[in-house]
Amino acid sequence: MSTFNMTRFGKVMKWSLWHDKSTISKIFLRTLATLALIVLFFMLIERSAGNQYGMNLGAFSAIIVCSFLFMGTYLYYGFQTQSDWQQFLTLPGSNLEKFLSRYGVSLIIMLGMWLSVVIVDGVQYVISMIVRPGEGKLIVSELCRSINVSGMFEESPKVFFFFMGQLVFIHSLYLLGASFFRSRKHSWVLTTLIIIVVGTVLGVTIAHQVPNIEMTESLLDKIGFSITAVYWILAIFNIWLSYRLFTRRQLIGRFINC
């Protein structure tokens, strides 16, 4: 069997979407309801349109970023029983195709969460225009405009690659955590705890071990380039390792349902 065949992958992906349709719908509706309640809460407690905009902007940005960072945790979320996993293993597809199909389901879950942001944003805009004519704002468009106006990424591509490197690296950690812990619900909690502990230890160690060095602009550029490269290299390694753990996993214990 070849490693990847588009027709075969399409069939595996179709099965994964059919199997996880309930999970995808539930997460979408939960996100939609949560955002709607947040927006309604801010409308009730804050009369200033500007303050409401700032609060909603923070909530929407958090959903957009966190949904990408935690996307990998949904790799096994649709498998509620051992028989679900065994049925998935019997599908006529390579390990790579099966891994990509699970990642594809996670991607659709993330896109569903983004769609809920757009829908709630549209609803709050209509309500704002009715309650305060002329003061309504589409938060998502304002967010995109503010990023574009800042020109931060256009003026310095290095900042863009550094920022994206951080996000992709953290994303890869949660993907690796999902494959390592094999927990249906709690892999993101365990991964977060490990990130906090390891990050704290590394931060304290570096702070004590690195001598006081006079930071010049040239030195900062070199350090920034090195850190960016490390982020991307580690992200690629984590994704590869996650795939390797996925291929070696044959059975799911009870912990998968935790």
C-alpha cells in the first residue's frame, strides 16, 4: 500500500467526518452559545460602546488563538469507546492518511469555532446598530484592520515568523500531548501542566545561568533569529513525533475516555 493516495484519503476523511459529525456539531454549538452569553453579559454590565468593543475584542481574539493552539487535542476526541478506534484501524488507508484525517477533523472543529465567532459578531453588530445607531462595529473586521494598520508584520517579516513560530510550536505541543497521553478529554490539561512546569524550570535556569550581557541591536537580531529557527524546528519535530506515536498506537485503554 502506498503511503498516500488522494482517493483513499478522501474515503478515510469522509468516514472520519461522518463518525465525528456529532462532536463537531456539539463543539460548534457550545462555542456559539458561550460567545453569545459573553457578548450579552458585556452588553448588560457595560453601557459604554467603546468598553463593550474592547471586551468583545479580547474574548473573540482569545477564541481564535486558543482554538488554533488547542486544535491538536481533538485528535482522539471523537473516539468514545475502544470499538470506535478498532473500527477506525480497519479502514483501508495508510497510517499517514488516517493521521491526516484525524488532523483534518480537528481543523474543521477549529474552523467551526471561528465560524461561531463570525456569526456572533454579526448578531452583535445588528443589535448594536439597533440600540446605538451608528456605533455598531464588526469586531472581526476591526481586528483584521488593526493588525493591517499597525504594519508590524509588513515592516518586519522577522516579527511575523517569530510570532507564528511561537504559535505553531505551542500548537505542536498540544498535538504531541494528544498522541502521548491518549486521553480523550484531559490531554490538554496534562499538556498545559507540563508546559507550565518545564517553562518555569527553563526560565529560572536560564535567568541564573546566563551572565549579564550587554544587549546590542545586532545581538538581539541574532538571538531573535536563533529562537525563531528553534521554534520552527521543534514544531516540525513535535508534529513528526506525534505522527510516530499515532502509528505505534494499536489499542486504547480506559484512559482514552477520561
